[in-house]
Amino acid sequence: MNETKIALRDVEMRFGDVIALHSTNLQVEAGQTTVLIGPSGCGKSTILRLIIGLLTPTSGAVEFEGVPVSQGNILALRRRMGYVIQDGGLFPHLTAAQNVTLMARHLQPPLPEDEIQAKLDELCELTYFPKDGLARYAVELSGGQRQRVSLMRALALDPDVLLLDEPLGALDPMVRASLQTELKEIFNRLGKTVLLVTHDMAEAGYIGDSIVLMREGHVLQQGTLDDLRERPADDFVSEFITAQRSLVQL
Amino acid sequence: MSNESHDCKQGEDRNPNQKMKKQEAHSKQRNLSRFTFHVLRFTFYTLFALLLVYTVPSTDARTIGVGSKRFTESYVLGEIAKKLLEDAGYRVELKQGMGGTIIVWEALKNGDIAMYPDYTGTIQETILKSATPMTSEQMRSALAEHGIGMTGELGFNNTYALAMRRTDAETRNIRKISDLQNHPDIKMGLTHEFLERADGWEPLSQRYGLQNKPRGMEHALAYVALNNAEIDLMDAYSTDAKLAEYDLTVLEDDLHFFPKYNAVFLYRLDTDYAAIDAIRGMEGKIDEGLMIRLNAEAERTKDFAAGASLYFTEVENRTVKVTSESFVSKLTRWTGRHLMLVGISMAIAILVSIPLGIRASRPGILSQIIIGVPGVMQTVPSLALLALLVPVPWLGISPTTAIVALFLYSLLPIVRNTATGLQNIPTPLRESATALGLEPSAQLTKVYLPMASRTILTGIKTSAIINVGTATLAALIGAGGLGEPIISGLALNDAEVILQGAIPAALLAILVQVCFDALDRLLIPRGLRLEEASQQAAARE
């Protein structure tokens, strides 16, 4: 269980003079849900974008199962990872079903049609997405449904890794709470390696097996919610946790 | 639990039904795209076939091309030549109203036509560019160097003349050109050709010491302007039927400035001997009086063939029905040619512009050049662009030149819209396409181009509508199309004939618009249309 799926080795990311991520070492354990959290601009999204190859590190290396990610293997690796962003990133010219099955049909040779249909059924069930919504376009779906479709698309090729960048960030609180429950359940059922970015401590504590707290391009502490609560690495960690107290505590 | 889970349960209950509907919708969509594919393929092959038909030259040696310039007399002489050649057993391709001297002369040298009527004065001044008078032997040997021969004179001298309203000339007491010296206030409207000619306005005004400032205008329009007293004097040809019609008087050339403009036919020396012989049947048969009558007949009946018929009645004393083409047949021919010009130029423009637009959607100096060059092209007046292309090797006076010009005009809207459409795709969607693991080429074909399809189609539509309008100018260089009646109508000063081309051209533009709107429904993914509608609704709120 304690095998490293993805690792950042001295990875630094600069945009001109701006350092988005200072030299960072990070290990994402296989089969676990790791949550990246911190104030905006702390570099948490940058880490996801480095892993999926939307960014190339200024120095250092990203490793996938011990192999450095490079131009040569990134295409194959992307097909082993699913990526979900805040507003879903669904293609407006395709229906929900076409968005989900785009890659399955694009592969050479494409997956057999009955397998694709079976996969669609399975994914609808998993994400509680109503099947009559499959023929709809993104504009015809609610925000929550869009995120379900986006998750289905990310899972369509049965990837090892799921990368989610504030997947619930744009949803209203009711939908958000129910989707948090569903996401946790889905992650538990699938047993995939999950890396989730959020700025909501309650969400991180509820969903994450391991939490990575970041600030201004540095990783401050990695551990369970209890680790962070009981043994904060510095004042900012305890401040960040207490600042996000829930209504229940009031 | 949220409402959405409720949705899901209902969805599952209705599952079998849903699945069928879904598959139906799916196969419908696939049928639609297959249909679209067939339509596109059919269009492509049709255009390709048209291209072949038009590129492969006619190998029929018995077909003779006869050209004419853009005024009544030239049209009538063309019709007479056609009838004479047909009587001699030839098939004739009559290219009426090809343009001014240079255009028709180039067409003759290129072999687009085998013969056309011209005048000795024009041949000497404009074609051979000789400052001194030449004998017909000198002209023949000079022309032979270009591979061109000249028939004997047809019998009339259609020289340049300066014409005024008879009453006006009498009031001002003007009879001769030298009388004009005392009237610098006389408003002159002269043809552009006359203004530029070596035996035109410049030397004439020097010889006679005239100070007037003439303005350039189309010959047929000048008659109207003169009749309405908007101008007081114009250049005319001494056999113009309109001289009588509008009661004009011709000023005496008292210093003998104008050279002789004796009508002849010019022909390629490689033309069949029998064909040349047939044309020489006209030699010495037409005097000024007859030519004015033929011109008047053509303009009265608005039918050049009627003028030709009168020739056979008067000269050969036989009633010959020189059949003019029926209107439907002409309209079909014009429209067919128009569609061919538009179709081929658009097909090439689309094939070239979309890749250019894709390249231009990326940042960099090259992109600015790709957008900039067609942009500059569009600012060149279409008439000037045609004129600039004519001297280019391989082009000349031909439909190819028109197609090249139309192609150049059609580039910008497509290139620009393709680039804009691609640039407007939001970054998160681009990144999603990348993150899915699509190769760059698949990102383009499966995501970016379909998302930009609406903008691209709008660019193509804009191009096509401009193209249909601009293609009327193709007739100026003898490439035919719906511009043909417009130009003849100008020559005849006949609004009805102009409308025969103008109305179908306008209808064609509207039809193109309607077709593209239908194509929008057929080709553009429904999701994009819904998205746009919802954005518009949001904007209204």
C-alpha cells in the first residue's frame, strides 16, 4: 500500500522572475487521497499542472512510478491520469456522452462500441448522473451535473490517477456538500490514487487521507488532519486550521 | 441528498426507453454527419470536374473565337463575323465586349480569340505605338511580327470626333474644334481611353490650344450626361447611332488632328485560311451611312444580332435571321459561368485559408504577415487588381485571371475568422484537451476546429457573398458571368439589359446567404448554437 505513485524531486517552477513553486519534494502514495491545500497563489494548482504536463518544471523532475515524466512519455501518461477542473472543462460542441467517450473512440484501435456503452452505464451509476442527461450539451446541464460529467470523462479510460483542481469550487453550498459525500464514497470504491486541490479545510479533512499544506510556493507540512492539528509545523499551519472553523464550533 | 440524485433514480427507472432514444439520436447524428460528408465530397468532385472541363482547352479546330470591344459597333461587327464564319462551316465562340483595345489585343495574341474588329488609327497609335502615320503595308509587316494579320478596310472611317448638343453649339456659335479656344467654360466629359491615348486629349488640346479641364466618364453615360446638359462636350465616334438620336453635332477637325480610323479585322496568322476569307467578305461593303444604320438598328431593338441581320438584308440582299440567343439560354450561361467562377475561387480559397488561419492563430510575426497580406489585397480596388493580374504570365485575359482575383479577395475573411475562432477558445478548454492525452493534431480536429466552426463558416459566408458581387467584374476581362449583361447594358445605355445581370447577381447573393444559414444548422454542432443562444440571453439580462 505504501508505494509511491507520483513524486516531485526538487521541482522548481518559475514564470520569468516570479517563483510559483520553490524547490519542492513531494510523494503521492498509491491508492490514497492526497489533498493539496493553502491560500490562493500558494502553488497547489501548479503542482497538478506540472504532473499532467501542462507545465514543464524549470528545474527538477516529476516522476510517475519512478520514471521521469518527459516529452516522450507524457502523452501515454496523460491517458493514465484523469484531470478535472473547477468549471468542468467540458467541450461545448459535444454532448455529455460524447465528452465522456471522446478518448475511448479516439484510441487506435477504438474500444468496441458495446464496451463503450457498458462503460457509460457504469460511470453514470458511479457518479449518480441521470442517463437522460447524456444527450445534453454542457449548457443544458447544471453546475453539479457538469462536474459529474467531467469526472466521468476523467474516469473513462480507467486511469490509475485522478487529478482534481477545485472540482467543487464553483458550486453552491448544498450541492457542494452532497458532492463531497459522493466523491469520498467514489474514491473509496475505486481505490485510485487521487490528488485533489482545495482551499476548504473541512473538505480536505473530510476527503483526504493525507493533507499537504502550502504557502507562497512552499510545502509547509504533509500529514493527516490530526498531524496538522496536534503537531503543526509552524504558526501558520495552526492559524490556517483554526481560521477555517466550522459553524458547528460557534 | 441533492435533487440530482432524484434525477438519477428517475433516469434509471426509464432506462430501457432512454437507451433506445439515445441510440436513435446517436445514429441520427451519425447519419447526419455521413450526409454532410457526402455533400462535401459531391461538391468537391463537381468543382474538380468543372475545373478540368474549363482547364482542358477545346481541341476542336473548327471552333473560332471572335472577340469584340465594349461598344455597339464592335458587338455588331462581331455578330456579322459570327454569321459569316458559321456560313463557312465553323463553330463560333463569340466573346462580346471583352474590354478596351489592350485587353482584346492581348487576348488575340494569347490565342483566346482568333479575330476581332479594330481601326487603323487605333492599331497605329495604341498597338504599334507609332508617332508617324503608317501605310497599310507598314502596318501589316509590323503586325506580322506579332503573328497577327489585318484584313482590307471594311469601308467606313469611324474616327474620333468631338460632339456637342446642336442647339448649344449654334447658340455659342461653335462649328470647328478651333472655335473652342474662346470657350474655356465648356464642360467636357471624355472617355478614359481618349484621355490617355497618344492621339487623345493631351496632344489635341496642345494642337488647338484648349484650356478646358475634362473629366473622365464611361462612353454610354457621357451621352446621357450631355443630353441632360451636365456636360457640354464629349468625345464620340463618327458612326455612333446616338449622334442622330440625341441631335448632336460633330465639330469639324479643322487642323486635321485625328488620324483615320478605318475599320478592319485583325486576325491571328495561324487562323484557317477559309475563315479569314469568310471575314474578308465584309471588305469595302460598309460605308459610314450603313454603319450608323446598323448601330441604330442594334440600339433600337436592343439586339446586336438585329444589326447584323440588317447588314445581310442591305449588303447581300437576303433575309438572314441572325439568331440571338434566347434570354433563358443566356441567363443559364451567365449564371453557370458565374457559379463556376465563384465555386472554383471559393473552393481554392477555403482550402488555402483554413490552414493559413490555423497558423495565424498562434502568436508571432508570421501570423501578422499572414493576416496582413490578404488584408492589403482587399484594399486594392477589384478593377485595379484585375488589371494588375492581366499582364502576369499564364493569366492574361481569361477566366483563370478572374478566378485568381476572386481567390485573392476571398482569403481575408476566412483566414481572419479561422484565426479569431481558434484564439477565442478559452484556455481551460485548451488545457482540458491537452490533459486528456489528445495529440496536437487531434486536439485541432476533434476540439479546436469544431469549436471554431461557427466563426469559420461565417468567414466563408462573408467571402462567398463578396465573391458573388465581385465576380460581376470578371466580364470586364472577357471571363463572362452575370457581369456580361451589365457591361453590354452600359455599352447600350440600356438599364433593362443592366438589370438582366444585376438582378440575378443580387438574387444569387441572397441565395448564398440563405444556403449558408441552412448550412449553419446542418454543420454546426447543436451545442454551440445553444451556447450562443444562452450567452445572448444572459447578455440581455
